[in-house]
Amino acid sequence: MFDRQLAYWTKQLAGAPTVLELPSDRPRPSVRSLRKGTHRFALPWALGSSLRELSKRAQATPFMALITVFAILLYRYTGQNDVLIGSPVTGGTLADFEEITGFFVNLLVLRTKLTGSLTFADLLSQIRQTVWDAYAHRDLPFQRLVEELQIGPVTSHHPLFQVMFQFQHGPSVERERGTEDGAVSWDASMAKCDLMLSVADQGEELLGAFEYSSDLFDAATVERMAGHFQVLLDGVIGNPHRPIGELPLLTVAERRQILVDWNATQVDYPLGQCIHHLFEAQVARTPEAVAVVYEDRQLSYRNLNDRANQLGHSLLSHGVGPDVLVGLCMERSPEMVIGMLAILKAGAAYVPLDPAHPPERLAFMVRDAQMSIVLTQPQLTNRLPAGHTTTICLGSDWSIFEHESAENLSTEVTAENLAYVMYTSGSTGKPKGVMIPHRGLVNYLSWATKAYEVAARGGAPVHSSIGFDLTITSLFSPLLVGRRVVLLPEHHGVDALSALLRREKDFSLIKITPAHLEVLSQELQPGEAARCAGAFIIGGEALWGEQLAFWCAHAPGTRLINEYGPTETVVGCCVYEVPAGSFPSGPVPIGRPIANTELYILDRHHQPAPIGVPGELYIGGMGLARGYLNSPELTADKFIDHPFSSEPKARLYKTGDLVRYQPDGTIEYLGRLDDQVKIRGFRIELGEIEAALLALAAIEQAVVLVREDIPGDKRLVAYLVCAPGQTLQVESLRSQLQQQLPAYMVPSAFVPLNALPLTSNGKVDRRALPSPDQSRPGLEKTFVAPNTRSEEVLAKIWANLLKLEQVGIHDNFFDLGGHSLLAVRLMSQIEKSFGKKLPLAILFQAPTIEQLAELIIEDVVLPTWSSLYPIQPHGSKPPFFWVHGEAS
């Protein structure tokens, strides 16, 4: 008999999930405990009566109906389509124990497969059959089933299932000696699960109790869960033929709190204004104040406005107007700011073209945006495609525009016209342009200047690329309140920012990524940190409390603000300020919506998720982009009709970010639902990198992951299956990718595989992909060991930073997986080991250990300014440099 029953259970549980990922208040401990809590509740008599009637009509029992509702609750909480629920069963003498009389308790595993389109009636029919089949095979002891399925010792959770359901039928149940209330009993070790729902039918009413692990759940969480169970029960009784994904889950009070109260962000702002109108108003207030600082150059608000007007009038003569897209391929400089403002004043929208991007990528953007005009600088013209595009070069000689009027322009541009189009990584293999109107930009900056108290201090440094929307906060917010913008020269990294902060104090804000913030904390002394700025606005990627420890300790007067926002919602839409005096740990929340912004956390059926339950973040309000340039299908997929608004044509942006509400309405970021990632603040679609790899003749299959094998060190790793007859040549592969992708999208490590690991359903098993080993990658250069003491020290530094066992003196730092942040750390280690501070730019000129060692040994005096500009430092041929003279 047991063999037959074992065969049934083996088949029934084949491929079942091992863990039900119930959202909890705390991470699961490595060893589960018996600490429990209980929440009791009563269901109204009318609800119990209706339940009995519903069960009778469906030819089911109340037990079957209630466990079906419980399964729906678990499905809506976890999103898992395959759910295992344990249930105790009493019976007569078990065959294994014929010599012992009395009642025994066994545990049944009830497996339920759910989809949102199933109705309650359909699911009840499925569960009814599952219960009957399980009861027919109830004699196999649970412990033997666990042993036969070869489930090893598990200390963190109960084997097979983590939730249980028990139904007791009041006075009619035969009471076991020594038990109370007709409850069955079983070995406590078997019942050591995360959550158990017990319901007792007392005739007049149904009494319920949630018993839960207090290691995982707070009492308030389980109390809300009990309320959701009752709402679901009421919903299925009212309409058993409604799809379970559409059934109501929240109480009326919860729904109003989540949808209305937490989105009450409406405030007045300069409605109908464009961003250059606000700048011009500030010029009228503070015409002689310093607006832009770049090295030894300064522009007042009047000078900046006059030059932008002159260039703007010139652009008008070229046919520029509302919604015309004008390229801006420029390094950080006063001319970059002039060009940006001139485009806006002419009524057009600027399109940032990062000079560091490969020419082919820039050419695609120029074609895709149908740019007829690109503003650039003399040294960058060879980066742009030849063709029908008019190139206007801006340099320090402004005489060619002096004949133009310096008066403010009058155009027909409105707040609904585009301010800029910013390209981001695209999953199709090509970047996509996000179209941002003035309306959203004005709303964000009007809010930011007040919330970040920009006028209270001395402006902001700009150290990031114009193609990175993080720059907008640093660049525009000071210019709207009469403060200065300090531009750091291009190709000067975080080391230049730290040097600036040692010289100049009291900035209003510093906009920065978490990774760059960590580097600053290593570069600055505690006394220097305390006087940097009024606020650090941290964005671009997930922030952890540990990354703030230095600043919490040494800059207690500095505000630390986590700002979240996709490019599609204008820089930032959600903020969290770390409470003064606190030392947070773990993930820092992304907070609450900014002014005139709505945030919704929805499940896969577009139903609001309860507090604590993960869902996808949807964003509405004034900050939404118009959509994606030349991509109506993608726009329709990502910008959906607003299901909770009465405003005509209101939309929500579907972020793809997994989040959840904390009890106070603060939002916690949990990760991505797709293959989009962020590294050092850059938004990356892994599919675009995979597409570039698959386009290479030597590669047959490719998968790219972000790995963080060492805390704080995120890197891209490519797993490759070479085409027949091909071998992996890392230098050649990296060089080819650098012709197609920005440097931050080129993987740091390449792992050759004979075949990609697959799951049972034939998909790539990403969890089975190995960590890159620490051996030197297969470079074309022959390994040459260090020969001198200086080379040995440098080799150890490189190996430690790059996580490699050995490094040759002729190996290129960037070919080994080095990037800008590792370069900053490299220079810091060199200063500690040799007592010499080298500028970051020197690494492009001397990217090998042998070359760096020669510079250190010869004690070369290096200029503080960078006379060498690498046009394409990572090409496959010798690099080409633009050489300029030092300013006198």
C-alpha cells in the first residue's frame, strides 16, 4: 500500500517549489526557531452562512472553500503560481502501527496551481479533487515522504511547505484525549512552519487564528493579512465567477490610504512656463552674479544669457523651432551651458551626445533623432558622422555670433513641447530616446530648488556627463536661484571632485552616485567632509546604509538624500532623507513621491499591492515623458492608461522596478523585474550587450550578468560559447565591443563555456553560471612577470583591485577589466605605496605596469592640467590624442 501511495506523492510533488517566498518583515534566519505569535479573529455569522451555502452548491466542503481562499491569498501575496499548503489529517490506525490503537495525525501536502484568469469556482473545483486524492493517499507518514524525496536537512524552513491550513468542525469533532476545543494535535517539530491558518466552525460563527513565526512577521502585518483574507472571502461569496486576479484584497480604508492619501502631493508650480523662462527671470534678478565657473573662466548671469540669446537667434535662422531636435556633443565647459540654453531659447529640444561614446553609437542617435544641426567643439568634430547634418562649433572665440541680438527670444514654444531627448540603453540592441517636455522638467526643478535648499548655499559642482540625467539637478537648479555652477573639466574623475571639495566649501548640493560617494569617503579627511555641502543627493542606483557610514559620522550637518527616478519621469520622482543622527544599515528606502507625482505599487493584474507585499512601481503625475522617440509600440507598452484617475488621457509609467510599501508609506526598493541593471549610476539593458556580442562572428551564444561577488564591487560578466573553430580572444573581443558600446557597457570579465547551463524547461539557468575565476584572462600579449621592486608592488595592487591571481607588466589595465572607479582606487593605492600622487588622466597614457613604474622611478613632474585628450582611448589601434596648449 505504501508503495502505491509513495508513487502518487512522488508524481504529485514532482518539480514543486521548495520555498514559498512570503513577504516578511525580516529576513529568514539561517536556523528557524519556535518563536510564535497568534492573531485571532471572528468572521460574521452571515459570512459563515454564505460560505456553507456556496460550498454546498459547488459540491464541496467548507474546508475546501476556505483553503481555496487561503491559496488565493498566498498567490496574491507572493505572485507564485505553484503553491504548497500543509494540512493535518486525523484517521484510524495507520498500517505501520497496527499494534497501537487510537487516532494519529499525519500531514498532507496540498499542491495548487494558480493563474490570475482562473475564477474562484474553477479553482475550488481543482482543489476539491486535489483534497480527495490526497485524502485517499493519507496513510504514508509525512516523514517517510520527506526521506523518500531525498530532501536533506533544512534548518531555515520547513521541508516541502512553509504554510499550513487547519479546519475544525466545532462540537462534532471527536476530541483527542488531553486536547482542547476539538483541535487535533501533532508533533510540534512538524508544525514548525512560517504561517498557519486555523478556522473553527462553531455553528453560530467561524473563528479564525493565524499562528505565525515571530522571527519573520510583526503582529501588525499578520493582522492586515487576516483582514485581506476576510475581504477575499467576502469577494468570492459575492462573485465566485470573477477571476482571482481581480478579486478585491484591500479594505476600504487601506485602499484610500494607498491610492489617495499617500499620493496627496498636489502643489502649485510655474504651470505653463518653460525652463529657460525661469532662467531668464533669474537673470533679471541677479544679472551680475556669477553663473558659471570653469577653471579660470567665469560667466555672470548677464554674460551667459546674452551669449545664449545670440546663439539662439543664430539657431532660429537655421530653421530651429518647437520639437526640433538639436544635438549637443560637447565636453563640460561654459560653451556647453550656453549651447544648452540657446537650444531651449530657440524653442527646440537638446539631445545630449556624449563624446565618450563610440562614433557608431553617436551616428545612430543622429540618424534616429533626424538631427539637422549638432552643436559641438572643434576637437570633437571627427566623432560625429559625415552627412547632411550641419555642425556648429563653439569655442572661446565668440566673435562669429556677436552680430546676433542679445535680447531674449520670443518663440511659440509651450510647456508641452520637448525640452530634451535623452538616450538610454535599449533591450533591442539599440539605445532609445526618452522625450521629456518642459512641463515635467519645470515641475522637478521647482520642487528640487526648494526641497534641496539650493539658494541657501553656494551652488553645485557638475562632474557627470550631459548624457546622464543626474547632471540636470546639478546644472539647472543653481541657475534658477542665482547660484553658481562649477564645471569640472571632462576626463577628470572623482579625484578631481575630491580635490575641488578640498579647495572650495559650502556647496548647496552635490549630486552623486553611491559608488562615487564611496570613493569620496576614501579620498576626503573627516574635517574636509564636514564642510563639503549642505546636501548630498544620491541617485543612479540602489543605496545601502553602509555606504553612508563615513558621512553620518563625520558630516552630521550634511543632509543625505536618496533620490530615485527613471529617465522617463524626469530625473527624480521619489526621495528619502536619512534622519539626522541615524546610522542606517541595509538598503536605504527610496521614500515618498515629490510634488505633483503619484506612485502606485501594483501586482501583475494591476491591482494595488498591500503594505509589505512586493509589486511593480508605476509612476504618474506631471513628470512623465511623452514617450520613446520613433517607438510607438514601446511607448504604448510602458506608458499605460491610468486606472485610478478621472483625468482624460492620464497615464502611468511602468517602471519594471520591484518595490513595496513600508507601514508608514515609505517605499522600499527590492530590485528589477527584467534584465535592466544599473552600474555606477549608468542604466544598462543586458540585452543590448548580448546583442552586440552575438553580432560578432566568433560568438555563438552569449549571456551577460551583473555580479557582486565582492560586496560593493558590481561588474558585468559575459558568459560565452564560441562558434565552431573559434577561441576566445579577450583583447580582440573587448576592442570590437568598444566600437559599438560605451565603455561602461563593456563587460569586465569574459567566461568561456562549452555550453550554457539550462533549466528543466530549457531556459538558461543564470543561477548556475559560475563566478569568474581569478586567473589572468586570455590576452594576446604574452605574460611577463614583474622585474623590479616597483613593478612587484604595482602588480600586487593591480591583482588586488582586479581580483586576479597574477598580472603581467605589459597587460593593459582596461583590458583586464579596469574601469573609472577602479582607476581612482588604483591612484589612491599608488599614492599610499609610493608617496606620489598621479593624475587620473595619466592612466590613459601609461595603462601598463611597466609604463607606470617608469614614471614613478623617474620621478616625472606631471602637469596639473591635462594636455592630452584621448579621442578614443580604448580602440584597437594606437590611441589618437588631441594636444592643446596650457592657458596662460
